[in-house]
Amino acid sequence: MFFHLYGLDRDEAEYILSTFPIVKREEEQRYNGRFRSRDLILGYMAALAAGAPDANVAG
């Protein structure tokens, strides 16, 4: 929600999320190579942009 409130787009949000290497590394170990937080945040951003803010984004 903060990315949306500050007017950041998907690419900017993805860049900011990439600045958390410890979280990325730990999630990739825990979730079979997936950076789950990034995937969920970008999924919810896409849902919000599509006009479906209550969409269930698979995590």
C-alpha cells in the first residue's frame, strides 16, 4: 500500500524490494527459491491497478 500511496510503479517497487538481500536470501531458502514477499507485494499491486483490491493473491 505504501508503494501505491507514494505513487511508485511496479519497477520502482521491485527495485526497492531488491535492497533487502537478507530477507531475499532467507525467503529463497524457505520457499524453494522464491522471494515470496516480493511476489506477494507485486501481485497485490497488480490487483490494485486492475481495480480488484480485494483479490486473493496466491502466495
